[in-house]
Amino acid sequence: MERVDEAIEKAIYFLDRELAPSSKLRAFSKARERTHEVGIEELETRTTDETLTDLEGIGPSTATVIANAIRGVECDYLTKLDARSRVRITTDGQRYLDALRGDCHMHSTWSDGGAPIEAMARAARALGHEYIVLTDHSARLTIAHGLDEERLERQLDEIASLNDQLEPFRILTGMEVDIFEDGSLDLSDAMLSRLDVVVASVHSKFRMPSDQMTQRLVVAVANPHVNIIGHITNRKVIGGGRVGSVFNAEIVFAACARFDTAVEINCRPERQDPPEELLALAVEWKCSIAIDTDAHAPGQLEWQAFGCDKAAACGVPIESVINTLSVEELMSWAA
Ligand SMILES: [Zn+2]
Ligand SMILES: [Zn+2]
């Protein structure tokens, strides 16, 4: 059964890495459930009889992956999927990637992510990271199952016990906190001060007039609890797309530099935020930069390569990238 689990996990990892449609991912999650329901003996019999697809929830692709795992032979489907979903990186980008020691923005099943904290941590460790910051959504983002203080409190307990198991790897506590329209945050000061790293992002009212959006962002940037401003323009460049928010970037980046709040390079393919001309301006203002995946699944942790390419293209000084810091350095920077 272990081999079957492993093969299905791999498929899901590669599909997440290529931002596959959720229907494909659902097919494999469903297949995983189904294989556990029927058990290894029936799977073996059905592999021999070639009747796996008679099982409800098992289609041709999932059946191929399961059958090859049971037979212990190489799976063409997985090999192709692996090759197709590989994240490419330029030589210049690779220098940044080599320098990175962690990832400061990601989600788990506690909010709208697809994997438990432990799976995210293990995948990050396998990529060579020394730490991650777990930043699930705050309570106001109900569609993303955002955490209220009580759930956040419980999450901190889970992280503490995972850290005991995963040592020396570290899961830092954090949250992607919503920025309200007036720039205040969707979490109490008491709770904010208990988190290791805080990402603050706009998830509503993207179309505010420029002067109001500027003020909203500056208030958040100046908040002593905020360490990183997430996906600063909120644009979406894939699918229906979304035009970025309009604000006075000179003022916002001046504030980021003044309060040493990092500007995030959000690596998600549909975000690619900030656009290059804006990132170049942040570099001019000597802002700190965070290269973060905003991963919602383990396979997406590899997307840091996209942000590294962008950092290289925009001349981001490597020493300004906060996730090149060690855990201790990052913690004292964020404190
Ligand atoms: Zn966000
Ligand atoms: Zn996020």
C-alpha cells in the first residue's frame, strides 16, 4: 500500500506544481481515498484482472498510476507529468535560489491550503529549506476558512509539537492577515505580537481610489507587527485576470524602506506580483524583499524559482532578500 500511496502523492505533487485544474487534483485525492477503502488485496487482484477502473472513483489515469505502483514498474504517466511540470530557472535566478533558506508565505488545510502543515514542512525540507513560515488566512477571509484567534491558538500548539518532531527544521508561526480598508489588521495586537512573522495583504476592495489605497497600504506597512506586504498590487494575470490596485508606489515603498517592511515577490504564476517596473522601484527605494511562494500545496513550494528569476531580472541585491537569513537572523529582523 505504501507504494500506491507514494505514487498517488507524487502525481498530486506534480499536478500542483503545474497548477493543474482542480478537477484533476480531485480525481487523485478521490482515488487515494478509494484505495484505502478497498485495501491492497483487492487492488492487487484488480490490477491482475485489469478491472481497477470498475471501481467508482478510479479513472484511466489514476488506474495506470495505481497499477504500475503495484506491479513495481516505472509509470510513464508519472514520468511525463514530472517532466512537464518541472520548474525551470535561469542561471542568474539560480544564484538567488541557492541563497534562499526558507519561505515566508504559505497555507495549509487550516485555511484554504490542500495539505496539512506537516506535509508542507516535509516538502520544504526536501527542497533544502531550513524553515518555513506558516501564514494561513485571518478570520475575515471566510471563503478561505480564515482562522479566528481560538483556532490560531490551537494551530500554534500543533506547530510547537511538529517542531519537536522535525528539529532542526523550523516551522515559524505567522499569518497572512487581512488589511482592512483603513489599514488596520484583522488580528489583535496581543495575538500579532505572539507570531514570529506577519504577512499583511489586501483581499478586498481592490479598486479603491489611489489616494485611499496608498493610505491603506502605508498604515499597514507602518504597523510594527507587519513584516511583509503580500502581493502588493493584487493583480491576476492568468484566466479572467484582474487589473492591479492603483496606489502611489513611491510613497508606499518609501514607507516600506523607512519601517523595514519587506516587499513580497509573490511567485504564484497567476499573480507574478509585483510587476517588474514596480519591483525595480522597490529596489531603488532599497526595500527589503521576500521571495515567497504563497504555496497552497507542497508541489507549489518549487515556485520560488519564478520569483528568483524576477529578482535577478530586476537587480534585487541578494543581501536585501530576507529569506536568505538564518532562522535566528530572520526572527530578530522580524522582532
Ligand atoms: Zn493573499
Ligand atoms: Zn497567501
